[in-house]
Amino acid sequence: MVEKFLRAAIRGLIYYSTNRTGAVPILARNAKSSDDLAGKVYDLVKPALTPDGILNDDLQRRVMSPLLERIGRKDISIGRFFDFTLARKINAELKAEGSKP
């Protein structure tokens, strides 16, 4: 069930990040806003998206840094917090299938 959910989420992310024309009306409808406002939100969010839903090591460290500083621990491996094994597997399967957004 988790794999099916993650597969759908990754497919949605790929669609959203590669299809502004299709994504903006969906965003507007779900946010109950105008297409113009949804387009502005899309343009603001788009640069922060990863193409495959996986955070690189640098971004993982940047995400966790404030928490680790707050608890006074810098010696904890970031790998303990993130596991993209399943996301990598799904992305490889989608690529092998020739899946298009």
C-alpha cells in the first residue's frame, strides 16, 4: 500500500513539475483561487521541487541542520532520518516503463 501511494505521489510530482499548463488549473481548483494566483504560486514553488522526489545529501543536511543544532547534536548521521530506497526503486521502474507525465 505504501509503495502504491508513493508511486502515485511521484507520478503526480512529475506531472506537476513538468506540466505547468495542466497543473495550474488543478492547483487553482484545490486552493479555491484564481488561475492567475495559482500560476504565481506554481512559479514560486517550482524551483524548490526535486525532479524525482528525492532530496540530495546537501539538501538533507540543510533540512536537518536547525533541528540538530537545537538539540546540540551534530554527530548524528543524516542517513538515519532519510531513506529514499523505495522512491529510487519506483523512479527506476517508471523510467524503465517509459512513463510520461
